[in-house]
Amino acid sequence: MSLTQKQKDDLMAVIACTGGHREVALKQRVIPDSYKAYQEQCVRTEHTLSFPGLAPLRVIVTMPKKRGDHMPLHVNYHGGGFIFPQNEDDDMYCAHLAAACGCVVVDVDYAVCPDAVYPMAVDQSWEAAKWAYAHCGEWGCDENRFSIGGSSAGGNLAFTVALRNQREKALKICLLVQEYAANDLYQAVEDPAQERSAAFSHLYSDGDLAKLKTPMLSPVYASDEQLADMPETLFVAPKLCPFYEINNRLGMRMADQGVKVTFHAYPKGTHGFTIRMAGEDWLASQQDVIDAIRAAAL
């Protein structure tokens, strides 16, 4: 049974009243002018895509003004707990990747809760990846240098795209980027101390908690056979993140199945630190992603 409107309102109220630390961090941070300037080195275009049975999908394509041949193409899925949409932090992040890496970045502004529940974001994410991949030649990108990734909820969606590609084989993915990915949406449900995280999971699953123990909602439940077919993967893992141990175990399982896995741990990093520019290491963590995208190829 789907959530009632009152249940949705109550869950959104939980998210609103537990987000104080997030708002304080956003107000306290200092964004370097040199970081903002990456946007001046890029050309940004927006597109609204239509796919049968899905809500209209906004994507933002960021291209470096200085473009070469055989560039990488990276598809990014933003974070936000499947609740918050794409915003200016994502614009700056994608511009940094595009300018510093010399690649085209497609940022996917998938539909969010409470209006759009699973599987809308998963299906949109898949269609966006195929749309971007189909433009490799037009944009001067190398289809053997096609990568996908995301942070938090977006990391979860990127993982589901890679899982779906195992069945449909529509993409050649050279790299999967996992930045503090929310790869276990069930773990917070029975923990009273994780009320905020549990609210995200309830909303995304539309109250069907059994779904949270399936790979397309919680990739940690993927089988060894599924993990064996995953592309090379980079984990950006802040130690002060509730998903740190989950992603550590997931990465170890993938490595045991023969997948090339790089796991970068940040002792002082918190959930969201990379995109939200929090703490000491956020810029270094973005550089990890840039280096991985630049180096990866099939």
C-alpha cells in the first residue's frame, strides 16, 4: 500500500526539522573564487528529455571551452536523499570536472520525492545514461571513456544504472564513481537514531520497506554474480559518514569478485563533504574523481 498524503507530509516534516546541521554548514562554508571560476571555462546547456511513461527529465550538459579529441564523457547523478533536486553546488562541481578533466559532464536532474517515488528516478537515470552515450560522437567524446557516478542518493542511482546495464548491455562503462553512496536504504529503518535517513527511505520506497532489501534500491544486496560484472569502481568514502562501513564491505566484495576497486577514505570527511565543500579535504576528493575519469578507459 502506498503512503497516504498525511504520511508523506509527516515524513517531509521530519526531514525539515532534522536538517539544521545541513543549513548551518551551508552558511558557514567559504567557496573559493578559483572554484567558482571553473564555470567560466565551460559552456552549459540545458535539455528537457521525454521518455514514454516517465516524467519530463531535465539534464545539464557542461562542456569545457577548450575541447580536444576523444574526450571522456561522464554522467553525474546528484545527491539529496531522493528529495532535494539538482542545484548550484552541482553546477560548480560539474564545471570543475569538465574544465579540469577536459571532459563533457551530463548532470541528471531526476524527479524527486514525495511526488516521484521508486522506480521513477531509476528509470530516468537509465534513460539519461543512454541519451548521453548516444551523443558521444556528436560531442567529440570517446565511447570507450564513458563513465557514470554520483554522490549519496546519486551514487545509489549510478550503481543501479551499472546493474541494469548487465542485463541490457546498452552502454560500455569504463568507470563507476561512488561518492559516499547511499547503497543501503534499509539499514536506517529500524534504528531510532537514524530518523532522518529512515524518512528518506520510507518516501523513496513509497512505504514498501521490503523493496529496500533489493539491489535496485539498495545495491548492497546485489549478488556476488552481479558484483563480478561491475565496471572499475572508485569509492570516495568519508569516515564520518553513515555509509562508510557499508561501502567498505561492498567494495571488498567487489574486489573479491575480481573488480578493480579504488577506495579512498577521508578520516575527517562527513557525508556530503565533496559536493557541499565541507571540511579540509573536499577539493582533494574532487581531484580523486577527476584523476579517475581522466585515466579510465576500456
